[in-house]
Amino acid sequence: MAISTFTELKTAVDNWLARTDLAGRAPEFIALAEARMNREIETRSQETRITSTLTAGDEYVSLPNDVRRIRHVRLNTSPITNLSFMTPLVIDRTHSSTGQGKPQNYSVIGTEIYFRPIPDAAYTAEIAYVASIEPLSGSVATNNILTRHPDIYLHGALAEAFGFLIDPQRRAQHDALFLQGLKDIQDDEDRARFAGGALSLTTDYGELT
């Protein structure tokens, strides 16, 4: 059977398990597999950007809930102002705690971006970032990973299911297929991202926890 939607994936997991005592548990196993995917892979389909308005005198802007890693932050001024990342300690040492101006640097504190100098006017900031994989649910029937790699979802969910059942042999079997699939996805993404160009090192803000 095709596995292209959340409903079809749940049915496939139930069919492979062939156990009536686990009826209704497939969404849990799928969610656990998604949590592992979010720790292991980073695909182009997860890259997104938003704009946020900076207010004069307020150096903080809330980040979206699904941020994993920030690619860049810039102000949509003319010309564009690209902001450089600094750690909280360095940004506080570099800039006055009260000085205002056009922001030149940013840091991240908790779930907020922290700008310095403190904005002296309203600015539109563009934040490009890597988002978490959109979780499947009753209201989200599919996502890019399920569309392109349904086997990854299936084996990941089955690995979690057999772990729940304390069946180490079957868990290991599906876990190996799941992990190999994740590696194949990331290898493919890396080839596509760096094809045709020389590699260069850049500094990105790391994963948010």
C-alpha cells in the first residue's frame, strides 16, 4: 500500500506490527521517530525565513517555536545590513547597555534574539533558520520527509514500537534500516547543497535547546 499520509502511515505501522493490543499507539511511535529525525538530519525543506519588526528601544525579538539553527539575520534596509552573531558575553562587552543605533550584531538568549546596539528606530529584520520537521498529526497529513522517504518514517516508528515491546532483535533490524536511511538522506542533502562550489566555513548559531 502507498504510504503518503499520516493515516496511511499509521495503518502501515499497525499492519507491520500485527498486534491488536497496540491499537491506537502508532502516533506515539511516529512522534518518537520524528524526535530522532530532528536530532539527526537537516534538509533544505526545513530551511525557512520570517520577518520581524524591531521596535525602537527594545532589543529583544521572540524566535519561532520551531527554530533549530539560525542561518542569518539581516535588516531589510537599503543597502541590506547583515548582522554578525556574538555570544551574549561578547555582545555585552562590545556594546553599551544603553546605547542606541542601527543594530550590527545579535545574540540568542533563551527563545529570544538580542540585538545591539539597541534599535533607535523601527527596523524589519529577516531571520533565516532551519526549522524542526513539521510533525504529522490529524491536521498535518504529510510533510516533505514522508513524501520523499516513507520508508524512513515506517522503520523509525517500528524501531520505537519494538523497543516498547522489548523485542531487541526486531528493534535492531528496523533501527539499522532507519539509521541508514537517515544517513542516506543527509548525504544526499549535503551533495545537493555543496554541488558545483568550493566549501567555505561560516559561523552559524548552534542548535537551540
